[in-house]
Amino acid sequence: MAQSLVWDKLTPEDIEDLKNVEVADDVKAFLQKMFDDTKRGPSWLEPRDAPGWKKKNEILLDYYFHTLRFCREHSFTPEKTSAFFSIMHRTHTESMRARATHEESFKTFQSLIVQHSVHRPPFSTQTFTIADVKAINQYVTETYYRHYKMYLYAFTEQQQVKLTTTYGVDRVERPKPPPPLAQAIPEEEWLQQERERGKEMEGKELVEDPVVQVGEPVSAANVPDGESESGDQGLDQLPLDGSLQGLKGQLEFIRTQVSKMTAGKIDVLESKLAQLEAKLAESESKKDPRSKKKK
């Protein structure tokens, strides 16, 4: 069975007393006195120990004052005034408590309005006419729900999250102790060791580098892994001596491998190509009789 909100918050005596109050401050003072009346149950205002209670109560008193002003401007009967006042109170209270969205809050308001606008006992009772409902919807949309996010911000309790990080004694990372000063060496000796270490690293890179060395025979052992299958036929036909044909074969073979090697080895390969080209040019100049005549 639907519950009617007529006389739920405002009694006929309250409506009669409000008729004699005209000034806004006097109406708010009357409402505050009525809200704090312990005979009516818990106060409708924010308790004094709540954060920001003074500002919140000012907003609530202003909210209820304009609700009564709307009822007076539209000449609502005491029943309609009490019902509409209770609907606005319940809509705001439930919306703020549930942190409802704009749509969820408006659904709550609509259900309460329909409950008091359709004569369908025992589910609903008709308190408002169709004209009343239109005026109420327009008023609520242009006032309360136009500033709903501000109401939600003002009446939503702030939540503070406190993070505490505790480190165990055994989990604390400590830096390694420095070596004793007795093991220290002069700076010049340390620099010499670093230079020697750098040379060793360069030697290891050259040994591990699969690129064909200048002047050595080209064979399958000089070809990187995964590339010997495609170059086996060319390797078998290359001369293994240091003749002109052998240099040309090595040069062509290395050029073929350029496209198959990673970008990191291109610089090393280009330097070896330059050496081979210089050696090839020298060999050709020795065999060319015209070059000897010019000299």
C-alpha cells in the first residue's frame, strides 16, 4: 500500500502559522525552530558536530524556503503544500544519502509525484492535478536539478584515504660497503687498467664477429649462422688465394651479405669493404700497362 506524505512533515498547524510569516529570514527562523523541535523526532538539519554544518544548514533552509514560496505563489492548499514539502524533503535526503546520480534522483522524485497524482487506491492517492504536476516539474527542473551537482558536492561527506607503509627490518635495502682504502690504487694505474680492459673487450668483439676478414680465404666457416646455405654455391667458386679474382670474389660475396646482416654490423662491414676496394684498385693498377706509362 502506498504511503501518503500529506501531513508527514508539515502539520495543518504549521501551515497556518506559516501564513502569518512573510519575510524570508523570519520563515527560515521558523523552519529552524520547527526542525530542532525534539518532539518531532531527530532534527532535519545537520548536527553541529558535523563538518561544515553551518553552511549545509543555510543551504537546507534556503531550499525549504523556496519550496514554500513556490506553494504560496501557486496557491496550493494546505494538503498540497504539505505533500510537496515532504516530497522535496524525501527526494533530497535519499539522493544525498545514496549519492544518487542526476537520473537516479529524478526517478525517485517522479515516483513520489506519480504516487500523489493518480487516484488509484490503495497504491496512490490523487493530491495534485495535471496542471500542478506540470508546474512542479518545471520548478524542480529549473531549480533543484539545475544545481544538483552543487547540492551533491555540498552534502557528500569527504572521504580521506590514509596510506601507511611499513618496512620490515630484514627487508630494508642497504648499500654495499665500499672496499677498504688499503686496496686503493693510484689514478694513473686505474686508467691504464681501464684502457687494457677496453682493448680486451674490442678483441673479443672482433673474434666473435662473423664478418669475413680482409685477406683471408672465404669459406663456409667465415659466414654467419643462417647465411651459409644461401652462399654455399658462391663460396665453392671463389679462389682461395690472394689474386685479383680472389679479391673480386670476396668483395662481391661481402656485398651480397650486406642485406642479410643486422644494422649494428654495417659500419664494421663498410670499413672492410673500403679496405678490399683499396686493395683491388692497387692490384688493377699494377696489371694495367697504361698506368705504368703515366707514372
